[in-house]
Amino acid sequence: MLHLRTFGGAALSSDGTVLEGPASQRRRIALLSLLAVAGSRAVSRDTIISLLWPNSEPERGRHALSQWLFLLRRDLGVGDLVLGGNDLRLNPERITADVIDFDVAVAKRDHATTARLYTGAFLDGFLLSDAGEFERWVDRERERRHREAVAAMESVARDAEQNERAAALAMWQRLAVLDPLSGRFAAKAIRALRDAGDHAAAFAHARHHEDILRRERLMAIRKQVEALPERQRLAVLMHKYQNMDYKQIADVLHLSESATKSLLFRAYETLREKLKDFV
């Protein structure tokens, strides 16, 4: 039985052994991933071509897909791996996939199974050359699976808080890693550590969360300052980071002091609006 792993990376295995060589070629893994995400729903050949061969002429794209399907079946030794004619789907009797099981668990609201199956970001670190549409598709699917996993884990953690505190602690800590900017998850992990009597770990977690927020805030400030119009950016850098007064800045920029004050006011108003989530 073949199995496709898509969480925390990408790998194809047969009876527990990870396959290498032609069978694990990236475009083949990408094709299998597209079909796995569709689950029991078929995917049209045109859709697959638009994602994997976006720059090809229609006829060349159809030929490329047919060739890859042939090679996939040949190299894996499974003639009925992919079913269908114009609309394609995986044969569930020949291949399983973690993302298929994950989606079934989400549909059933089986939060424990959803949390267990999510072992990392969807197709984490998986890159495919000359396939920008596929990369955008991966980004969308990755965000969706992350959101569903976080919701399931939070439900599991809440259910475990009363009678399975160790399990709840482990889940809150996992959520704090998945969403390091979340003050809510950080607070839950800190409280669970404190309730478990590990005050040193609770304090360390709090400090770590503060450090993450501080770095994130500094990165956001730097990004927004760099995005300012040139004169505003220069004025802010001189005023905030070089401690220059209005007259000195005005001399450098060849402006009046009143114009300099107005320039800085507009810059700081822009930064305040852009950084409102960090202040």
C-alpha cells in the first residue's frame, strides 16, 4: 500500500518504506498532492495543467500530464493508481494520504485525530520550479490546514484541562509553538505550567514570548519605516534614531522647521496606523 505524507514535508512510501529515485520526483509528488487534497472529488486535467504547467501551450500541457501519469504508474508498478479520464482521482485501494485522513477527521469534528495527524505545515519546504500557480495553491491549502489544526488542538486542550492536565499542558505548549504571537496560547501554556508546579518553566515561557513579541515588533517597525516616502523616512531616522532636533533635520532636508514638523507628524501618523496591532 502506498502512502503520501504531506504534513511537515512531503514523502511517498510503500508499506512503510520511503521511496526514493524517480518515484519521489517533485512534480510527481505535486501531482499526487493535488489529487489527495481533492479526496473523493475528481480534479479535471485542465485544472492540474494550469497548476503544474502554467506556461505550456494547451496541447503540450496535456501531453506532459499524460506522460507523467504513465511514468507514475510505471515506476510505482500500480496501473490503477489514478482513476478517471478527463477528471482524475486517486484510487483509495492503492494509496492513502495524511491530508485525506485529516480532512475526513475535520469533517467528522474528530478533534483528537485532526490534532494527531497534523505533524507540521502542509508540504512544508516543498518547492516546485516554474510553477507559481502551484505555489499559490500550496499557500492557500497550507493556511487552511493550519487554521483547522489550531482550532482542533484548542478544542482538545480545553476538553483535557479538567481531568488530563498533562495532556492539556502538552497541547497548549504545542499551540504556543504553532502560533508564537498568540498571547492567549502563551497565557494558557504559562498557566498550565504554573498549575503543574513548574514555576521556572512558566517564567521562562513568559520571557520567551516577550522576546518573540519584541523581535516581531522591531521587525514590523523597520518594515514600515522603510516603506515611508523618502523624505519622511529620512526625517524619522534622524529624529528617532539619531536624536536630531527639528532645526537640524530641517537643515539637512532643506525645509523650514514648520514643514519638518508637518513631515514628521504625517510620518508618525502613518506608522501609528500601520503598527496599531503592535502598540
